[in-house]
Amino acid sequence: MKRIVEFSQKYRVNIRLAYYPPYHSKYNPIERTWSVLENHWNGSILDEVETALKFAKTMTWKGKNPVVKLVTQTYETGVRLSKKAMSKIEQQIERLTSSTQSDFPNLGKWFIDIYSG
């Protein structure tokens, strides 16, 4: 959010942004291939990590096999701001509410306007 607010201010453009929440499957790389993998294993029981890795290595998508490796460490997520820094960003955006988003119901806090100021 910080970077898009900075962009808006730098280029003096107002932005209306509707985006997926961070937990949405669109942002989880494994979810992108999940349906292909489900079809590939065709109901087989994945009772061991090695079995799942084998199926993943032999699946194809658009004619290509994926690079498959077991990840056992926790990965870092995106940019984090302190509450104080995020509070400053929040002052520069307007989260649409049910009363202000009559054209776009049910988007809640994931639909915002950013003003270049």
C-alpha cells in the first residue's frame, strides 16, 4: 500500500483500486497449480510426502513439467510497516464502505481510493 500511495503522489494521479485480500488463492503459488495436480493424481492417496512430490514432478501444464522441491523453511512475506507508519498511509486512502460503494457491493475494505493530494 505504501508503494502505490507513493506512486499516486509522485505522478499526481488518483487511483481506485480493487484488489484481492492477501489470503486469496490468487497469491498462493500452490493454488495456481492445484487443479492441474488434482486431475493428475486422479484420486490417488497421497499418504507420504514422496508420493505427492512424485505426482507433482510428473504433472504438466502447457506442455511443461514444473520444478518441484520440498520447502521446509518459512518464507518471508512482503513489506511490513509499523502501526504508526501504516496509520499515516491510511490517512491518504479512503476505504469504500457500503454507503460509498453502491456500484460495487461486497468489496469491503479491499476497495479503496487513493488521492494524489
